[in-house]
Amino acid sequence: MRQYMRRTFSVMLCLFALVNALRGQAAGADSDAYLDALVAEALERNPALIEARERSSASGHLVLPAGSLPDPQVGFSFSNFPTDTFDFDQEPMTSFDLFFTQKFPFPGKLSLKEEIADIRAKQAGRSVSEFENMLVYRTKRAYFRLYEVARSIEITKKTQTVLKEFLGVAQQRYAVGKALQQDVLRAQTALSNIERRLFDLDKMRIEMIALINTFRARDVNTPVEVPQELPVDETGYSEEELLEMAKEFNPTLSRLALKVDEGEKSVSLAERELYPDFALSTRYRVREDRPDFLTGAVTLTVPLYAARKQRELISSRRFELNSRANAYESYMDQVIFHIRDIKSDLFSLQNRLSLLISAVLPEARNTVQSALSSYRVGELEFNSLVSAELDLFRYELELENHRGRYNEKVAELWMVAGKNFIPKEVSHE
């Protein structure tokens, strides 16, 4: 019979653990879905992002004009018109002229200008992606900090309730002469500090809600839901894999690479400025009762001052290209360091969370219960009891702080990698 009861009890425990795990997964999925909805709304409604998209669209409409020929010139003139009679057929040399002129840059210049304009339009698009990337990160960071503040408020209120119970116990013992007045004062001081902390936390909660609503262009007082618990999922990607992602998806790296391409095209265009542009013009002369004349001409620009103009422009463009290449390499080094630093922080936070959950918090809770029992029978000082409860309070706050910071770091890693990666399966061997 005892064996049967033991098996039944074990099965019930397993089922209870399974239900709790499923509830936790569902809560995590719900919080992820809600956060995704917040991010999507920010990406859709944020006015600064909309303005950046409009600028990018404007840049796209400058590509075709950059590769087009200059507008031709047409005109009308008259010559040798007698001012005494204003008679058109009085003088043989009197005529009316119609002329047309079209300028042609040296072959290759227009195509290079169009390519440069296209690269600049793409850079504007990458700037929009940078803005989106940063907006996603800042929205998630504010959401995780709101979670931390909300959970801190809950923990603080719970501690406030416990301290009130301690105060009641101290007052009862003081009334019968088994405790000192300083025990009562110690509890009241701790409660005052808790109340002051609650004021600060509520202020932070209001600020975080206002910040999230500002990102998504909502009224600052619009409610924002907060999950009961944040997941702590490993990304599962190595530093090398994350770096490859960043090379492909990080919009800042992509924009800097485009600036290098633009610099190369600008050098080529500057070198072509050493070659002359030319223009074709024609003139049709109308004369009264006399044969009309047709005149044509070709003109060339002569780079006579190339040493002072074109050569200096080429040198300037080459220095600018080198500067852009170095900027790309410098940012690449920052990305490598950033990925490594975040991975290190995530590893440290995981270890701290594991230690808090598995060892520190259970021990702290047991310490509070043991201290309360000892105090009731006069075997422990009240200060030790309050200190034990405040230690537990600090550890619970630390747990939620680490959960929030862990998710912030994952969001930061998302920003550096440039994409919302799906966590890989992690082996714990």
C-alpha cells in the first residue's frame, strides 16, 4: 500500500512539473508574441522612421536624373537688322537664326554618375535599416526594463508585507517585555525605506511605459502588458557564426561597404574628368528672298589646368576612398569585439541565474524561515531576522535584474547580427 501511494505521489509530482513547464512555455510564447506586436507597431508608426523612409524614397528618384544628358539649349536670334526702317528685306545680311546645342560628357561619365547615385540611394536604404535595427533594440530594451521594474515592485510589496508581519511580531514581544524598542524602530525604518523604494520604482515604471508608447507613437499613458517571467534561452550560435551573420545582415556594415564602393566609383569619375566633354550645335539662318544657311559646330572642353584642378580632385577622392575603407575595417573590429563581449556577458549572466535559482534563493528562503522561528522563541536578535529578509529581498531583485539584462543582451546581439535569428538547439554535454 505504501509503495502504491509512493508511486501515485511521484506520478502526481511529475504531472505537476509538466503542467508548470507547459504553462511557463505558453507564458513565454505569449510574452514573445506581445513584444513582437509592440516592435511591429513601432516599425509601422514611429514618425522619425517614417521620415527616414521618405528621405530614402527621395534618394531613389535621383538615380535616373544623374545618368541623363544635360538639357539641350534652343534659341532664336536676329542679326544685321536695320534700325532706320526695320525692314527685313532691306539689307542682304539681315537674317533670323534658329539654333540648337546639346552637350555630351565624355563616354563613361554619365554611367558612373548614375552608379554613384544608385549607391547613394542604397546607402539611404541601409540608413533606414539602421534606424529600424536601433528602434527594435530600444523598444525591446525598454520592455525588458519595464518587466524588471514591474517585478521589482511585486517583490518590494511582498517584502513590505513580510516586514509588516515582522513589525507586528516585534510589537507583540515588546508589549510583553521580550523585545527591545529598537527592534520595533528597526522594522519601522526598514518599512520606510521600502516605501521610498516603491515611489522610485513607480516613477521608473511610468517612464518606461511612456518611452515604449513614444516609440510606437501612442499616448504616453497607454497601458503596456508585462509578462510574469522572461525566458532565458541560449542563442546557440558561435562567435564565428554571429560574425558571418553580421557581415551579411548588419545594416551599418552594409552601408559602410557601399560607401567604399561609392569611393571607388568617385575615383574613376575623377580620373575621367581628365578627358574632354564636347557639345554639338547647329544653326539655321533664314534670309528674305535669299538662300538660307545651315551651320554646325563641335566644341570640346580642354583640361588645360589639370594639374591644379583634375589631378587634385583625383588625389582628394583617393584619400577619401582610403578613409572609407579604414572606417569599414574599424567598424568590423568593433562588431567582432561587440559580439565577443555580449557572448561573455550572456555566459556570465547564465551562470549567475543558475546559481541564484538553484542555491542562493532556496538557502535565503530557508534562512528567513529559520530566523523567524528562532526569533519567536528568543534565540535570535531582531536585526538578524530583518537582515535575513532583506538579503532574500536583494537576491530576488537580483534574479529579475539578471533576467532582464540577459534578454537585453540577446536583443543587443540581434542588433549587432542585424537579424532576428532563431535560437539553435544547444548541447549541454
